Amino acid sequence: TLSPQGPRRHPRLQRSPPVSCFGMSGGVQASAGLKRSNKHCPQRLSSKAAVSTLRVAPGLSAGTGKAKGRDPRFDALSQGSFEEVRFRQQYAHVFERQREEVREMKAVLSTSRAAEKAASKGSASKKRRVKGKILTPAVQEAMREELNRKSNQLHTHEQAIAKQKAKSAVRRQEVEAIGEGKRPFFHKQGEAKKQRLVAQFNELKQTGRLDKFMTKKRQKTASKQRRLLPAQRRGDGE
């Protein structure tokens, strides 16, 4: 039988009312000033209130309100990647200036030592003449520390340059071999290190510093071996 209200539908077949994203009635207030009529609709600001010029965009925090200065050179986006070869090529003038400063400091320290030696053996008039060239112990110590620091930096720079030259030489040889029709061959790190040691040996031999270098090397190796030895034999203290 049919009811006066018409045919009844199954609960599963009953349609839900259409969702409207434009009506503001019954909306849920998600945050201050932001409303939505349905959870599937975007948040909207009411058009009845004036919008401030300096307002916080949806999804962002207001922060402290104080202007924070920043340096764009140290931002993550502007850092990029560090290329050691390019860095040493572009700042070669800095290392040249550093070499000049090292030579000047060595000359000043040498002059101070010579003046001290002359003042200890010379007459009173000679002592007065060389008095202005003698440095105080504190100044000498500070200058020696600065000299050691810059010398170590130059030594590291020269080692990096020699390493890059060795790699470039190997790369050049491989390119020439490929141009002649040979198959490419990639050298191992040990092979490149061996070539650098050979180049260093030849350079020391030409400059006459090979004996001094080998003496220091033997002393360093002997010191390492002494550190590895036990302080006493087992059973001697018993």
C-alpha cells in the first residue's frame, strides 16, 4: 500500500542535500576570521569586515612582529656547492699576497735577531742605533705564531695545486689515448697518489731539499714506531 506521503525509499537510496561552498550559514570556524560552509570547501574570509593591509596570509604564522635582518649571502639558496679548484684559481692573488707577507715577517724576525746579537756585543753607540730594530719577546712570539699559521696555509694550498696538476696530467693523457682510438682507462686513487709522490721527489731533488726531507721523514717514522712500543715487557713488573 502507498502512504499518503508518497512512496518510501530505502535509507541507502535517500539522497543527501547538495553541498554548497558559497553559503556561509552553518559554517565551521577553523581559525580566527576564517570560515567554511563544509569540510570539503576552502576557507574564506568574510566580506563584511575590512581586510587589513598588513595581514597574515592563511597557513603562515604572525611571528614576533619585529623586523629581522638577514644577509642573502648566507642563505641556503645562495650557498651553492664548493669547487676547490675554481676557488684556488679565483683567489690566487690572495695566496700571492700571503707569500709576500711571509717573506716580510721572516725578514723582520731575522733583522731583530741580528740586532739583538749586535747589541749584546757592540758598543753603547751601536746599541742605540739597533735599539729600534729589536722586537719585544711578546711581539716576536705573536709574529712567529702568525708566520706558522700562514706558512701552513700556503703549504696546504701548494699541496692542493700539485694534486690538481697531477689529476689534470692523467686526464690529459687519457684524452689523448682515447683520441688515438684506445679504450678509456680510469686510474685508481693509489696510482694518482704514486704519481704525486714521484713529482714531489723530483721537485725536492732539483731544489736540493731531498736529504733534509728524507731525514725528517725517517725521524717521524721512528717516532711513530716508538709510540707503538709497550712501556715495559709483560712480566717485568711482577
